[in-house]
Amino acid sequence: MNLERITDTCWRLPQEGKMRVDGIIYSSRELLKDIQSDESLKQVANVACLPGIVKASLAMPDIHWGYGFPIGGVAAFDPDDGVVSPGGVGYDINCGVRLLRTELEWESIKDKMKGLIDQLFRDVPTGVGSHRRDLRLNKKELADVARKGARWAVERNEGDGDDLDHIEEHGCIAGADPEVISDRAYDRGSDQVGTLGSGNHFAEVQVVDEIFDEAIANGFGLFKGQITVSIHCGSRGFGHQVCQDSIDVMLKAARKYGIELPDPQLCCAPISSPEAKRYLAAMAGAANFAFANRQVITHGVREAFGHHLHMTPRDLGIKVVYDVCHNIAKFEEHCVGGVSRRVLVHRKGATRAFPGQPVLIPGDMGRYSFVLVGTQKALDETFGSTCHGAGRLMSRHKAKRACAGRDIVKELADQGIIVRGASHATVVEEAPFAYKDVASVVDVVQRAGISKIVARLRPVGVIKG
């Protein structure tokens, strides 16, 4: 597809055919080579064809092919004539990242790291079908989770109010209606609160190895040599089922309302329609499940650290830096054409980046992750959005083939990174070389001015599904 260069970090996919707006892609020349190797740019163009889209169909530098929307895609829709599309949120509703800081320094605990990672692996269930034997919830209890989000866990003494103050939307998306969520979703989620699951989900112990902005880092409570923990997971089978249930409804809705779809995976309904309202109410419930999930895992991390290191909560000082959604649709106020408008922003593998807000960008398990801060320019240009991670270079199948005969766990151990995985398959699928170098991704968003790099985190121990 023909791209027009706007700047060194921004490219236009011109409006043509049935596109209602341009596509705008944030990327370097180098990353464009990878972006153009799959169908993600076609998906950017397809999203631009949807009714009621405003400004542009946006893509971040970690963009790659996804379901309907590209992963790394952002689009906002007018509430009066726009649509909501489950493909613009994804199957793992509110997959996101939470960063915890501690009062611990690497030098003081590095000799205890192996035991600590083993303790985390015992205490936080991981893997396909992972579940909690000690936390099986009935439908009524899960409905409470869907309504309250992270606050549900805090009310169980798994965290405190200070945690909620450092979560996007305070850990609860408004408008959830547990009544519109299927029994199948409740069945699938009944024993999954507090579990990581599989795929690219992880809990990672890290060291702050570089500070790029001392003042902002201090404001986030970060310092060089500090131990941090990143938790990356979502709404598990509960959210997956909510999405699956919605796809069939939205395919029928698109036909009912006469919406021409460039791709059936972009099935959607007018925002004002009963189908859209039902989806948004179910999606909010799944998003709140994910917030509660990360909150319960946070409690498990605190307990594992305390148990293995024989330290009190006060001495550990484990606090939430921030918790962000990656897959969500939310009503927000944004300036469009010089006028403040309420729009429905879809972020699919993209992170909110409002001015002053921590932005958490995980990389692969062999290199580094980054903490950034949102900017006014992001609010002006991208509906306050930025990238969400490194982005895959290889499919899981290709990664497996590339790992044939290699011991990825040993290779990482030789780098000083302890890895514990529920299966060999997950570890090789998530091999570092299967991903773009996240440093090149965050360099683009920094040079584009839609985020600013604050700190770099080096992995020292990872548990994966």
C-alpha cells in the first residue's frame, strides 16, 4: 500500500475507495519493513471504512496483524453515527500491564532471586487452563467482580485504597451489567481470578537499570537499582467468552443496520443500538474482571515476596505505580477539529497516554521494558494513545521452528534471567527474537512526541504460562 511520509516517525495512508478518513501510522523507516510484511496496513484501511470514524484510523509502531483491527490500532467514533466493534477491543478484553515498585535494591536480594522466582511460580497460577483451587466463585460472586473490578479484591483485603488510586479508571469501568453476560462466560471465569493464563502473559521481576528523566521517575517512585514487578494479563476465559458471544450478535447487527463491512471481523453495531449497548455493558464487566485479576495477582506477589524474603509489608514497600488497559473501548472527551467532542475510543493493543500518566511498555523477556509518560501531543493527535509493547516479528509457529534444538531457558539463564514456564511450548513461542526490539518502538513514540521515556527496566526473573 502506498504511504506518504509526514515526518520521520509519521506516515499517511491516503483516503481512497470506501475509506472515510486517512490512515495514520507512527513508525520509523526501519520498522515499516516489518509492518509491511503482513496485512496490518490493509486492516488500518479497513477500519477507516467504518461509519462514524473521526479524524483518522491510527496505528502505533508495534502494529501487527490482528482480528479485525490491527493490534496496535486506535480509532474513535462519534456516538451519534458511529459504531462499536468487538474486533476493535479484541478477545482478551482489558489485557493490560500493572507495574509494582518496591523498596528493595537488586544488590541486596540478587542471591535470593532463584528462590523468589520459584516462590512466585508456586503462588501465582500460570498456563493454559490455570485456575485457583482456593478461589472458585459462583455466578453471584463473579457478577460482583464484574461490577466492582479491582475494588472487589480490595474489599477482600487483597490490597488497599491506595492501589485503586493508581489504576486506570480506578480499576472499574463504568456501565457494567452482569445480567448481559452469558452463563458460559461465568463458567469459564469461575476459578480464574488471580491467574496469569498463557501466551504472552507473565509476571516479571525487574531492575531499574536506567533513568532518563530523574524528576518524573522520582514522581513515579522509581530509582536506579530498584526492584520492580510487571504483571501482564487480562480477563482470561471470562473476557474471551464475552467477545465470542458478541461476534455472532454483531454480524447479525451489521446486516440488520445495513453496515457494509470490508472484513466480517469488523462486525459492529451503531453505538446507539441495543446490540452495542449490550456489548459495552458486557465488555465493561470483562474489563473489571481483568482489573480484579491483576489486583489478586498483586496480592499474591506481595505474599510471595514477604514469605521468601522474610520481610514485612512495610519493609517491602510494594506499591502500584500504575495499571493500564491495552484492549478497551471507552467514551472520552477529545478535541476533534478544534471542538471538544465525546467519542468512543477503541484501543486494540494500544495504551492510554494522557499528559502526566505513567505509560508501561513491556518488551520481550530477554531484553528490557520501559516506563514512559503521556503527553499533551498524544492528547492532541492520537486520542491520548501510544504503543503497548514490542509487537511480534514471528508467529508462534515460526518461533517454535526457529527454536528447534535450542534451550531458551538455559540461554536466558546464561544472561542472568531466570525463567519458569508452565510449558516448554509457551517459553519457545515467547523467545526474545520472536519480538521487535521494544527500544526501537519506544524511540518512535518519543520522537513523535506522543510519549516520553522515563526509565528502562531489565528482567531478572520471569514466570510464564
